[in-house]
Amino acid sequence: MTVETLRHCLSHKKAATASGLDGVSLTDLRAMPTAALSNFVDIFTHAEATGLWPAQIVSGRVACIAKIPEPQKALDFRPITVLGLLYRCWGTFNARHIIQQLDEHLPPGLFGSRPQRFAGQVWSQLLWSIEQAYEQEIHLSGIIADIQKAFNYLPRLVVFECCALVGIPFHVLRAWAGALTIMPRRFQINGALSPPAYSNCGLPEGCALSCVGMMVIDMVYHAWMSHFFPMCQPLSYVDDWQVLMTNPGFLQPALQCLERFTQAMDLLLDRRKTHTLSVSAYGRQILREQGLDLVASDRNLGAHVQFTRLHTNKTLVARIQGAHHLWHKLKISACNYAAKVRAVRVAAWPKFLHGVPATTLSLTLFKSLRSGAMRGLRAEAAGANPMVQLGLIENSATDPHNWAIQQTMRLTRDCGQRERVEQVLAEIVAGSEAFPGNSITHTLCTRLQFLGWHINDSGRLVDLFGSFSLFEVSMAELQYRLDLQWPKVVAASTAHRRCFEGLGTCDVADTRRWLLSLDVADQALFRKVLNGTHFTQDGKMFCQEAPTDECLYCACSDSRYHRFWECTRFESLRSGLTPDVRRCICDLPEALSCSGWSMQPTTLCEWNCYFAGLPHMPIPSAMFHGDIYIFTDGSCFNQQLVNQRFAGYAVVLASCTGVYDCRGSEVLDAGHLPGILQSAIRAEVFAVLRALQIAEGSAERLFL
Ligand SMILES: [Zn+2]
């Protein structure tokens, strides 16, 4: 580690990162002159040569993070050690290098701590395997192991031997081992610190190198299982171990094999929490006969995974039922409305709907989440429609169902295999019985169809603007298509309210823009107009807040239409309207005339279909002699007006002979930008892509 790498490491730490017991803060370290940093680097070099560290750098404070809402036992806590910042920098730097170097040597089923790997991949792969097993009638069976406190029980000697075997440099191991040996850890309880505790086993959670240690143990686990049991497929995510096999008869010996491994490693396999599974009735019978603990569904890295055809979702339901605490907290919070909406979108839904692509939820549950969020936002009122408030007035992902649909599409794009998913989707809509109704692709299919999109016989999605592949379009385009579809979903479920008539063709973006131009108090009032809150006597009578539906200001019967366009009391406010406008108001949909939703242009669908249907022109061929100088450009007409913009691009072979004019230069390719998203940036990127495609196969150097 050098002064530069240390400085780089410090600049990438989060500003709010806690300092260790040595009291040296990030601000202190960032303010240090080069000479001081150089001294710190000398400490590292000394430690790597001798294994000796200054005690204050490696002493740690243990913060106990509760794993459950009401923790009672030691096992209910996760002990995170906060070590000195300098030691953490050294550890992070080395761990990152080691993990990068190891990456290509890791077995495919190892997911923990690897770059670009995340827990969703593990359970989604498992779910796709289960689906395939049903289709091909394979007796897929498996073990889900529970290792108690893996980090605390890892035998250090074994970890270091294994680390040396995989080639981790000896000086790093020496410094690491030295630090662990003298590391005093003090437990922090209610602000007080315990006397120091030392240990000769386990790795502290909170040190980056511990992840390396666990990763190496995972490598050994994979090697052990593959060696003694080549018929099984081990999967691991840090200390979460699973074994899959296609023959349920092998499960008992595989479990014994796994037990031998944990015993050899001095780890505790919790037999009560170690479950077995099988997707077929035959497999389950075999496992039951062997007296193994069999589960039909289980929580797997936070997601609810089902192993039988019976649809369950209790992991998610339990989490959602615990949501009312948060709504109450949100309600009494002093934050402004915008911050609360953000909290719902970025904190509440990720927490309660984690792993939602794994299983379906009932409309009632989504409804209960919506009304909870409305309470939290203090937006609940008679007549206020939660779907309109969360999904249309706010960014559509503020609606829990929309959020769930988006997550399901994202997970499929990130982790699914395109050919397989599209093929299964097509088979499901064709009526195939091979896939159970609770399989992962079925869940995706249900969510896509909820939007009103359908799936064609090649597994492509079809919306208002034509067909497209879930895997082909960019996330921005998918979002655009979804945002134009969502008002129709909301309109269908609010069709019983007259004031929302015509909501399906409202221009949500335009309405939001106008809403934002108001001051904060008017925004709050106008949201009530938009979301259907009852504020006229007819609505209040309906929910027994008023005795009659007579207008408060005249003797007519009251309604939104009456107040806005008829009541004589407010005539002066309509004086700016021309007779033409006055005449057409009664013909406008009530979503506009009574609830204030801006309407889409009637040509919007045709306009989008036109761009979606533009063909990709064939790549022009060109001959090049010598270095290729290409100038590309893209531009957009009316870039600010989303409903009116259109873009084009050009690729020019630039010539050095005509510097002041276009002599010798040649337009290689030019045209309109195909695709539904018309923007200058996309046109620019598309031009570069075309240039690369034109020059592909040419041996000359290309300058763009
Ligand atoms: Zn009136």
C-alpha cells in the first residue's frame, strides 16, 4: 500500500463512517499531510514484515445490531466490530485486490462477496431450476443449511492455511494474523464499553478481510461437496449454503457429507434449522421415509421460495403485516411531504416488498400497503383514492403494485436467461400445464398481464405501441412504456368514480409539471382535487359528513362540476374564459374538468407507434484507405417537449484535405432515430454505434 492508494481509499470512504476506539476520524485522516500518511504506510509495511501492529489501531468496539424487532438472546444480535480507520483502509485495500484476483478461479455456484453478484441471483436461479424441474419432471431435491454464527466459529488456522493454498501473499496473511491475535474487542452496551475480550477463533464482522476468509471457506465447501458428491450442485452466498441434486435418494448421504465438512471445520450445523426440499411428490415421500425435515416453502436470503405447487407467500405477508409501525412513525415525522414520499419509495417498499419477484401477492395486500402509505403521508381523506395519489400524482413507483412489477421486470432482466424466459412465457400464455401457477415465470406473466400488456407466441411483450422484448429495450424505454400504461390500470380500478372519467388518457407528466409550479400550500390543495377527495356537499353527504347535497353558496345540488363551472358565487373567477372554451367544457372528460388532470394529445399513440415501428436501416458498406476519421452527431428537435420531439443522426467520414469546407468529406450514414425514445443523447449514442458498425471488420485505425 502506498500513500496514493491510502489517500484514494480515504477519499472513497463514506463521510459518516464511524471511527474506531483510537478516536481518529475520517476528517482527521483526510487533513493529514503526505508525510504523516507516509508514516502510516510505514506502519502497514512494518506489520506486513513482522505481524506487529500498534494496539490502538486494531482495537475494536462491538456494536450489536438486532436481527429481529424484539431481541432477547445473544443469537438475536449481529455483532459488528468497528475497528480503527487505518486498519480498515489497509484491510479494504487488500481484500478488494484479493477478491479481484480470485474471481476467475471461483466455482460458478459461489455468489457471496463477489463483484456483480447479489443474493437475488441465488434465489432466482433456484426458482428457475425448480420451474425447469416441473417441466421436465425431474425430482429436484436439496438441502438448505443453517450455519450458526459462521463468522464467530471459523477456525483461524484452517482459514489461514486455505488462504495460503489459494495464493494470498504471505505478507498480507502475516499482518492479518498478527492483527487478529492482539485484537481486543469491547462490547458496547447502552453507551458503556465492556472490558476487552480476545479470541483465538472466528473473524470479526466489520473487517473486509473477514469476507475473504469466508470466501475461501466457501471455496473449500464447494470443492469438498463436488469431490465427495459429484452428483450434487453446491450453492453458497457467504454463510448461506445450499445443495441441489436431481435424485432424492442421494439426499441423506449428501447431508451426511455436508455434516462431515462442518464438523471438520468446527462449524455448527443447526439441525433444527437445516431443511430439505423436493419438488416432486415421489421425492418428498423418500425424504419423509428417511425422517428428514421437509419444508414446502422457505425464506431464502430474504425471498419466499416455494417448493411445491401450493401457492404460499407467508414470508412477505408477515413482513407487510409488520408495516404499521413504520406508517405511524412516518405520520408523526416532521419531514415535509416530498421527503416522506421519497421515504415510501426508497425505504418502505424495498423493506416490505424485498424478494417480491419470487411470489405473487393479493390485490388486498397491495391495497393495505397503499392505505398505510396514505396514512403515513397524511393524505388519507374521504374520497381520496390511494392508487391515484401514489401512482399518478407521484412517480408511479410510489405505488406498491407498480413497484413490485418494476422489480420483477428488473430481476428478470438482470438474472434471467432471455431464450428460456421468453420460451416459458410463450408456453404459459399458450396454456401449457407444465408450469405450476406459483412458478417464477408465472409470477412475471401475471404481473405483465396485470398491466394490460400481452405476450405473443414468441414470448415478446405487446403494448399500445407494438411488440418488444423485455430483454432488448433499455430500462428507460421500459419505464416510458410502463408510465404510459399505468394511468389505464388506475383508470380501470377507479372506473366507478365519475370524477375520474377519462383518467386513462391523462397526461401524468404534464400534470405533475404544472403541480410543481404551484407553491407548497397550493400543491397540497390541488393534490386533493386530483386524488378525488370529497370537498363538495354531494360527496360529503355520501360519506355522512353533510345532511344534504345542497351547495353551500347557492340552492343548487352540489358537485365538483357545479362548483367549478356553474355556481354563480364563483362566476367572477371564470371571467377570463372565452365563450368557445365555456361551450366545450361540458364535453370534456370529468378527469379534466372536475379533477384537473391534463389530457394526452389524441395523437399520442399514433406518434409513439410511428417511432416504435421505424426500421433499423441496413449498415452501409464503405471502403477505407488508411486511418479512419469519423465525425458523428445526433440532434433532437424540440428536446424539451416530450410529446413533440424527434431526433436524427449522421455519420461523416471526415477528410483532412478540406479543413475549411466539406471537400473530400463524405456522409456515410444519416437518418431518423429508430425507437420510441427520441432524444439528443440517444441520437448521439446511436450515431457512434452506427460508426462502429460501419468500420467493423476494417483493419485501419478508427478515430471518432
Ligand atoms: Zn353553488
